Amino acid sequence: MTTAGLHRPVPEGAPPPVAGTRRDRAATGWRLARLYLVSRRVPMALALLAGLGVLLWAALHWHWNIAGGAAARQFIPLTIQTGAAAVIAVTTYGPFGEPERAAGRWLPWLRLGAAVALTAVAFGALAAGAVAGGMPGGTLALLRNLGGMAGIGLLSAAVLGGAFGWTGPMAYLLITEGALAHGSTTPWVWPARPPHDRGGAICACLVLAAGLVLITVRGPRESGRDSGPAS
Amino acid sequence: MTAATAAPVRHRTPRATSAIPLNAARLLRIELRRNAMPWILPLIAALFWFDSYRPSTGTAQLYGLRTFWNMGQGHTIIDFGPFVAGVAAWMGSRDGRRGLADLVTVTARPRWAAQLATWAATTIWAVAAYLVFVGVMFAWYAHQSVGGTPPWWWVAVGATAVTAFSAVGFAIGAYWPSRFAAPVAAFIGFLAMALSSQTGFNYTSGWGLILPTNSNGTFDGNAQADSGIFYPWLPDLPIARIIFLAGIAVAALGLTGLPARAGGPWLRRAATVVTLAGVALAGTAVGLADTARLSAHGMVIPALHGAANDEPIAYTPACGRAAGMPVCLNPAYRRWLPDVTAALAPALAEVAGLPGAPVHAIQVAAAYPSGGSGPPQVITLGGHPPVLRLSLGQLDMPGPCGFCGGPIATELFTEQLRLAFAHAFVGMGNGSGSPVQQAVQAALLRGAGIPFAAQPRLLAAAKNGPGAAAGPATGPVYAAARGLATLPAAAGHAWLAAHLAALRAGRLTLKELP
């Protein structure tokens, strides 16, 4: 038995540790962000987003189109965008609950930063996949659709819990397909609108903004705090 | 020996077999209470209403049309399947996510058995919800007096598909205990449905018929409205799909019993057998679907076909009168009887009393297209005495028409029926007829209230669909028709009586017209 590794307790009356330098604070901040990202399984999310980008590239390159009208032509690209939004929504799930909320003063900012960064990465991955050509609506439609769907995912994470945030984008996909099949043109179903349509873009931005605000301020629904499916 | 008799009697301890089902039932009850599926059901219910029920209400009140979208093209499965797969993956990954895998492995009950209880609870919720939602939808259809019988076999296919999605999702969750297992399982479910639709649209025969969103040969064709009205919904293809989906479910569940921690060697061997049996079942179903052939009443798979399903459905016809002639329809079409009699009355009045004129009109089942000579005629005339046979299932009936540009106007239906009658009366068959037959048809249509100027549009629409380009009502045919139409009614009637047989045989020329 040795005393190696033991730390001497701080004697009573000793002055508190001096606040760190700017470099120390940066290191602490980086460590906090890294731990947060790891706890949200962001590395796995990045891998999945990269996989979705590859899948989109394969679908466009080998023309995995469904025969039929607009709904059929857009189904596979929209499904892949939905998958990306679902991944972003699920990363909001945290296992720590109350202790994290009580101790983490930076938690809202971390939630906001992670959601924005993942949305940007998802757009980058899918835009890279769309290089294969033939993406319905082009990059602008991709940005609008993905942003709006990510907003829906964040909203559903706030309502149902992070673990079930994926249900919102998936449900929206079905609604979009129904609207495309039956010729609905409401701007709230923005994938059914042309890429330069202002109404669709405004609605998608509103939903994304609402999702980001809610996930930042309130966070995802948690099983310990609220009853829900993630229990 | 005395010692032996003096020894106390040792009662054998009763085996605990009776406790096993009780424990299993308790475990299942706990899993049912702790399941995540009920939380998702409100969302699925909303989607079901939006995607499966709502579009169907825009179609005519016949089960073949009402259920084309939600059962034939599998939208009830699309609404349920991916979400069920996602939730099942969440439940399947539960022990692994919570770091309890080692703890539950050392309990008395094999881990595979406990996992199956979790899966069973998830599936019970999902299938029960599916049956309730579909039941409510059909009850509402019945309230709206939708004609025919519901496609129950297709409901069974949907319930089995939900079970298969649940099993596959659960297996994904069991093998990959991650928070991302649920969205990935749901995403795979959506992609599977997309690929099923993509492949299904292209396959009108062969193995592609096994895909759950393929409506070819079952809900498609001109006779889609008459399945469950004149003849039963054929169960052959649904049975093959049930076998296929059940095979997938069994194989997926067998896979969850293969890891070392699932149970002892015997249990894992059993899981291997179960997996292989599931694969064999699915493969058998694909092989069965490959043997399917299109009959007049739908897809027939010889190995699964029962002769009893070829028996027509008995019914008491709903009858009315048109120009004094009885017109009888299947009761499922009763709501359109006034439209049919009103449409036929002027045309029948023109030919009343002629030797080849019909004395009775009955509705017959629309047959599935059997290829070769194009779509069958809507109206045929034959027999002694002549009987008019109306295949109304081939027409869009007046009122809502979900898969058309808009509702079908009564005027359009009336014109189509009169054209079909005149076409049949002059004996044109499936072709476009001789010039004389065309001229007499034009004269009959004019007499029935369709002016010459409107006829080219009507003929073009009947041939190439609504909105087809039509030329003017000119040329020798219309000139001859105008000559025939200017005759006094009695003279025209007398000419038709004298020349009807020759007209139908195609032996007349335009010069022989009065």
C-alpha cells in the first residue's frame, strides 16, 4: 500500500485557487465542449452523416429513382435528408438529466452550438453527396429542406425527448410525400415548393429557428423530469 | 424389509412447469406496461388519418377503390412500419444502452427468452394498434355505405408486415445498443418501402409481386372495383406475402438468439434452426409469387389457390327501368342506378322494338385485363333474347374519383355509357368498326342527345383518355350519319330493322345507307 496518487487536501483557510489564465480557460472550455459532444455521441453522428452523404451520392449516381411523379422522384433524396435530420435530433439526448442541468451553466450554449454545427456538417455531407448530379431542386432546395427538417427534429426532441426526436422528421417525410402526391402547395410543406420559393424558405427558417430556440432554452424532454417514451 | 416399510414416504417435489407460463405472462405484462410503443401511437394515428384514410375518401364508395391507396399500395404499412421498427429497435437496445447486458445474462431466465418477451410486448402494441386503426377506418367506410366487402386478407398482410418491421427493428437494436439504433431502423424501414415501391411498380408478374407495396395484379386493372363485389378477394398473393413477411420476422428473431450471451448451446442451436427456417419461409414465398399468373379475378398462385375462391358472391340485384326495360345492378352499385337508367333510357328508346334490341340489362363483373386485345368492352350485347351486359367496374362512376383530375360529372358518365351502348348495338366489338357502323353509331348518339359536334371529343376521350385532341365532325362518315339522322324516326327505325343483321356483320357500305 502506498500513498502514491493521493493529493494533499487543501488546508482550511487557504486562499481559493487563482482563476486560470486565458489559456487555461480555453483548455477548460475545450474540454467541456469535447465531453459534451462525446456524451451526445456526436462522433457516431458524424459517421452516420458521412454515411448518408455517401448514400445520397450512390442514389444520385446510380439513379435510384422511383417511377412516377414528383413524390416518387424526390422520395429517396428526401428520405436521406430526413435521416440526417433524425440523427441531429437524436444527438440532443443526454443521459445525465438533473445533475448536468444543475452544474452546467454553459449547457444551453453547448446545445445550440452542437445543433448548429451538426446541421452545417449534415448540409456539407449531403451537398458533397449531391455532387453526383440530378439532385431535385439543387443545393438551395437541399439547404432549405434539411434546415427545416432539422428544426422539426429539434422541436420533436423538445416535445418527445431526444431519443425520440427522430419521429418528427420521419412523420414530416410522410406528410411531404402525401402533399407531393396530391398536389398540395402549402409553404409549410416546403419540399413541395420550388427551390427559390420565398414562402417555403420562410417557413423552413421559422421552424429551424423555433427548434433551435426551444432546444437551447429548454433542452430536450427528459425522462427524469417529464414522463415520456424515453423512460 | 421392515426398515423399508417404516421409512417415511418421500413425496416428489412438483415440477415448476406450471410456474413458467405464469412467470412468462407476468414478464410480458411488465413489458407491456413499460413499453415505449404507446407513446408513438398518437403520432402514428395522426399519420394514418392523413396518409391512409384521408386520400381514400376522395374515391368512389367501393371497397376496391377506397382501399387501393391504403391497402393495395401499402400505405398503411408505410405509415406504421418504419415507426414500429424504430421503437422496436429502441426496446431491443434497452439492456445494452443501460449497461445491463451482463446483469440480465446471469439471471435464471435465458436472455433470449427475456428479449422475446420485450419484442412480444412491442409487437402486441403495434399489431393491436394497426388492427384497431384499420377496423375504425373500415367501420367508417361501412357508415358511409361503401359497397362490397373489405379486403381482409390484405389487412392480415399489413398486420404481418408490422410484425416483421418490429422483429427487424428489434434485432437491429439488440445487436447495436445505441441511441441511433432507433432512427437508423426507421430510416432502413423507409428505404425498404421506397425500394419496394420502386421495384413493385415495374413488376407486373414474377417475384416482385411479393413486395408489400406492389398493387399490380391485385388492386390494379379495370376490375379493381369488382373484387369483393362479384367475386371474393383472391387470397393467393396475400398468403404468399404473409409467408414472406413471417419468414423475415422469424429469421430476425432467430438472429437475436445467436450471440453467446443469448443462452446455452441448445438454445443457440434452436435459434440457428429458427433463423434458417425463417429464411426458408421467405424464400419459399418468393418462389410461390414467381408462379403467380393473372386470372380474370386477380392473381392466382396454383399451389395456394382454392377453387372455393372462384365462386361468385351471391346477391339480390337492385333493379330499375330504362325506357321500359329492366336494368339490374349489383347492390354495391345501387347508388348509381338512377344515373345508369337515365343514361340508357334515350338510347334504348331509339332501338325499342327492333329485332336485335335488348330486352334486359344486367351488370356483370369487370374482368382483369388478360392482355392481347386491349381492354374489354364496357357494354356487350348478346344472347337470345338479347341481354345488355354492363361492366360498370371499368368506368369511373359519377361523383368523387380520387385518382382522376377531379370528380366525375354525371354528364360525362352519361355520354360514356351511351357511346358504349351504341358501340355494342352496331356490333363494333373491340375494334373501331366499319365506316357504316361508325355512321350508324353517330346517328344513334345524336338521337340519344349527343350532337355530332360533341362526338369526336367523346370518341377521342374513350380511346386516349380525357383531354385527348379531337378533330371536327366532318368527313364521309359524319355526312352519312347526318343523312341517316334526317330521316323521319319511323323510316330510320324501319331501315335499321331491315339491315341490322347485315350492319352487325359488317357487310354494308356507306353508299347503302339511306
